[in-house]
Amino acid sequence: MQESIQPLTEKEITELKDKERNSKFILWLGIASMAMIFAALTSAFIVREGQKKWFDFELPMIFWYSTAVLLVSSITVNLARTSVKNNNIKAGANYLLITLALGAVFCIMQIVGWGELAENGIRFVDPNNLSGSFFIVITGTHLAHLAGGLISLFYTWIQALRGKYSPQNHLGIKLTAIFWHFLDFLWLYLFVFLVIKS
């Protein structure tokens, strides 16, 4: 259901632009530092790959399915932002909830995937197979960051339900969408890297 939009004053527009610029700067700074962590992890993976105690293994199919789930969540978070921009706050909140659910499903699938790896002898602490240890460290670190994304999504969803967003003021959804897209892109990069290297 669409509501009438109250126009913002020039002062409010200026304040919103300043807040958005500052918030995006902080977010991109955080994203850059996270990207450096994963660059270091994948670089360490490549360096250690040529050493002893390194064995190739096949990724369980559930990691492929979880990747598809995460890519769909990138679409739904975008739909949430578009809905709010078009003054359909209820649809925006629903899409945020769907994104949150897809993110939770991704997490569960990752954990199930680790279980399948463990059944095949690939464990977190295994001095005889460092490739498995690296795989779990890299995917586990991503999952920890994704948990932060889920918290952000949950908070943003609650704020949408409380009517805190409007077409003119939905910075929380913008920031959450940017961070979620980064997590999706990061996983895609890691997944392709691990598929090639495993």
C-alpha cells in the first residue's frame, strides 16, 4: 500500500546527502579491509599449495546449490531497495525478509557442506591435509562476515516494518544492499577460486 510522500526541506535533503556520503565512506573502508583479509587468505592458499601435505578433493554439490541461493538473495535485496524507492514499503520489507531467509539457508547449507567434507576425511585441523584446513578457514571466515550481513538485514527489516524508510530516505537499505552485494560477489570469487584449486 502506497502512502503520500511528504517532500523534504532543502536542509533535510542536505543533511541526508551528508549522512549518506559519510556512511558510504565508512562502509567502503570496511569492505576494503575485508577484501584485504580474503586476498591474504587466498594468497596464502596459493603459496602453501605447492608444499607437502596438500591433497586435492572434490567439493560437495551442496556448495554449488548454496552459491545459487546466495545469488538469488542478491536479486531480492535489490528488489527491496527498488520497492522502497517506488514507495512500496511493505513489498520492500517482504523482500528484505526473503533475503534474510535465503541468507540463513546459505549458512545452513555451508555447515551441511562442512559435515559432508568431514565424512570424507576433510577436517578443520588436519596436519596431513592442509588444503582442507585452508578451505574451511576461507569459507568459515566468509560465513562469519555473512553473519554480520544477516544482522544488518534483520535490523533493516525491523526498521522497514516500523515505517522508518521512505522513497526519499532509505539509507539503511542502500547500505545493507551494498554490503550484501559485496558478500555475494566475494563468495562468487572465493567459490570460483576454490573450485579451480580443489
